[in-house]
Amino acid sequence: MTTTTPPAGGVVPAADKAPKAAEQRRRPARRTSTPLTIAMLAVLAYFLLPLLWLLIASTKSTRDLINTFGLWFSDAPQLLTNIRLTFTQDDGVFAHWLLNTVLYAGVSAVGAAILAAAAGYGFAKFRFRGNGAAFNLVLGAVMVPATALAIPTYLLFAKVGLVNTPWAIILPSLVSPFGLYLMRVYAQDAVPDSILEAARMDGAGEFRIFSQIVLRLLAPGLVTVLLFTLVATWNNYFLPLIMLNDPDLYPVTVGLSSWAAQAQNGGAGASSDMLALVVTGSMISVIPLVVAFLMLQRYWQSGLATGGVKQ
Amino acid sequence: MAKHLARPRSAGPLFIAPFMALFLLLFLAPLGYAAYLSLFQEKLVGGTSFVGLDNYVTALKDPQLREGVIRVATFFVIQVPLMLLLALLFALALDSGLLRLSRVIRLGIFVPYAVPSVVATLMWGYLYGPDFGPFAQLSDKLSLPAPHFLTDSWMLGSLANIVTWEFVGYNMIILYAALRTIPQDLYEAAALDGAGAWRIAWSIKLPALRPALTLTLLFSVIGSFQLFNEPNLLLKIVPDVIDSSYTANLYAYTLAFTSQQINYAAAVSFLLGLLIVIISYAFLLTANRRRPA
């Protein structure tokens, strides 16, 4: 029997320093295992090969896509031609789609992160009537399926004239129940009561305390919510599919799927080139999020650590 | 002193007000509206009339809905345990400190999460392709019969593969992040007591992962039963394999936007939502009961 008691889910050290300290302590202690490394590299191949295929495929013409081996380049690589064709097809509608996606996802992510941070802080650090009930109500909403919500939201938006406008995508994305949950858990640990007390003693107003002290302490959690809302909105397909019918308003996801449908249907005329455009467009649309994740990984990983451990 | 205490108490609701206002408008109002809609029926003659729970009775007897629900339930029972087990194994491997290139491996497995499901599905759809997909090309070169990923009997598995590819990394990161917060002294104490790597994984790491596992399981319940994007996109490639009621969610969408049966669609989505809530709560209750006090 071990004398240690397993932690029952309550262990949350300050999330930003724990992983670093652990990594430093662990590195010199143990040897590495070659078989395990090889096994995990095989696993890695499964996850990266499709993306490698996408990258290679985006250098091919539609004809080469069909006639040459998928995981190697053709004799006549034409990545730049494909990119040019992607951006000039249908009067440059692809650039519209990219900009729309950036707009919808950017505004939603920033808005959702700030709303969740303020509310999470409010729930974590203030006692008021209905605190628990309101929080549980929001948490329960995580389980409401997107369809149950999307269809009536569409009908309501149709009544007030929001359908087929950017707001139809942005507004619903501003409310992130999971973001609120994460921010509440995060605020509980990352914002010491003593700092709040001290600031209040110094006569700082609640809003000033929030904007100048609390937001900074919440930064890793904030980045996490921001990034995950960004992904959710960037990758959203269902909502824009329902809400938008003007191709100029489409985000990349709906746009690409409409091109894919054209490529599927048409063997003749202009659409015979669609396959290469779908592939190249897909490749282009993947890059920004991957870059965002790689650049911000230090923040979102520590932010997730808190949310995943506590309940 | 009394004044000093009163201020923060009154500020709390102000901080949550913007979020709650939008929540009421964009979550509760549509839900209420859907509940209201689901009680009506549009008749060819006489317009819309109140029918009480008729739509729900019809839905419970609807074979298309039943098939869709059974299909996503099958998908859930097979795909989710597999995905979470893989995520758990990967997280433990990364946390073991035995890996070279662990950072590269960790981020590489996570990367598919950042790929839009539309792109992932289109990509896998082409990879699966019977004519020019690399799998078909390889088996052609080796004179083997080409795998039929996009046929009726393979489709659920092919979908499961896409979803697994997309979400293993996300779940792995949540579990890995939870593992990193276990204090090192626990391992040292256990090692002193003679516990090996497996014993430590079983007796320390797994119990500590329970909340994180519950969280990933919860997301997976919601995700599986809402399955829409992947089948909806593959439907365009192989319409004879995937029909418009292939999953429950796809069926609700078709009812609302193709058949214009808004009221019935509302009832169907409500039932689906109810099912998800019931299953989620069942998992939450089991997880909470098992947790040591």
C-alpha cells in the first residue's frame, strides 16, 4: 500500500508556474524510451499524413490530382497557379470568404472572451443572491444541442431581420457557456482576494480593479477562451449554413462546401477545375488557426489545465 | 466597514449582467420559442393550429428519427471509448517523460483540432476516394482489392475515423494538462514506497484524471449525438449511402430547411436535446458517485 492519498480533483496549483517547474524537475531524472518514441512517431504520422496530402495536393492541377499518386508531387507542380486561380474564381469570392471568417471569428472570440471573463470573475469573487442558480443554468446550457437552438434562433432572427447579416453568426457566438465555466474556475485561483481587498482599500472602483488588475491576472484563461471560441467560430459550418444565403457573406467553411458540391456535380466546363480550387482553398484556410495555436500555446495550455482539473 | 462590504456585493451582478443578458436572448429565448413552436402544426387547410404534444407522439413513432438516433448511439458507443482511450494513452505517454521529441508529437497530434471539420471531411473524403484516393492507388499498385471506405457497411467506421482524427488531440491535451498539475512529490513518495511506473499511472494518475475524463466524456456525448457536419458533407459525395436522415441532427435540419416542417423539426430537436441532457446527467451522476469523498 502506498501512503499517499490520490488527489480527488481539487489540486490546482497556480497554473502558469506548475508545468514549467514540473518539466524542469523531470527532464534530467529519466531516460527516454526508443520503442515508445517510435510508436508515438507512427501515431504522429497518422495525424499529419492527411495534412501532408493536402499540402501536396494543393500543388496539382485537377487532372494531376486524379492521375498521380496522392502522397507525392506531380511532374508539373503549380501551387502558385492554384492559389491565383482560387483567389480569382467567381470574381475573387474566396478572399471575401476569408475576410468574413476573420471578421466573424475575430469579433466573436474577443467579445466572448471579455464577456466570459467579466461574468466568470463576477461569479467567482462576488456573493449575491442567485449566484449559484444562474451559474448552473448557464452550465446546463452546454448540453443543449446546436440544432435545438439553431432552428428557433434562425426563426427569431428572421423575424427581426438579422438573417443573412454578419450578426446572425456573431451574436450567437458571443455566448460561450464553457468559456464562462473556464473563466470562473480560473478566476477563483488566479485572483487572490487580498489583492482585491487592497485595491478597494486604496479606493479603486470595481470597474477599474477589473480592467487594470483582474484582466491581467486572467490573461492565460482569457487567451484560452479566446482561442477556443476563435476555433469554434472559424470552423462553424452549421450556423452559417442556416443563417446565410448570400455567397458574399459566407465564411470559408460554407464557401468551400459549396465549391466542393460544384466539383462533385460538374465534370464539364469551368467546374472541372473546381477540385484543385477546393483543395487549395482548404489548404489556405487551415494555416491561420494552426499558426495561432502554435504561437499562443504557452497560454492556452496552462489555461486548459485549470479547466480540466477542477469541477 | 459595512459600506466596504456592500460595494463588492452590488458589483457582482454588474459583471455578469452583459453575459446573462445575451444568454437569455440567445439561449433561453430561442429554446422557449422552440418549445412553443413544437406544440403547433401547420395544416394544409386552416393554417397553424395548436396540437399539444402531437408532434412529440409522432416523433417517438417516427422510424427515420429512430434509425438516426440508433445510428448516432452506435457511433457513440464505439467511437467515443476508442477515442478517449487513445487520448488517454497518448497523454500518459507524453507525461511519462520517456519520449523524445515530445513537444513536436504533442502539437502534431493536436493540430487536426484546428482544421475546420469541413476541410477535414473534404480531405478524408478525397483520401477515401475509390478512384484516386491514395489508399485506392496503393492497393491498385499492389494488385489488391481497393478498400470501399464510402460504402454502406464502411460508412460509420469511416465517419468514426474522421471524428477521431479531429478530436483525439483535443482530448489528449485536456488530459495531458490535467496530468501536469499533479504534484511531483506524489510520484516521489510512491516511488519510495516501491511503486513502479504502471502502479503510479493506475493509482495516482488515473484517479487524478477523473474530472478531466468526465469533461471530455461530456463533450463527446454532446458531439456524437449532434453529428452533422461530416455526414452532411459526405452526403454530397455519396448520396446513395448517406440519406438526409442519416443522423438525428441531419434529420432535424432536413425537416426544418428542406421539408419546411418547422414545428415538427422543433419537436425533433427538443427530443434530441432531452436525450443528450439525460445521457450527460447520467454520466455526471456516475462520475460524482464514484469520486472519493
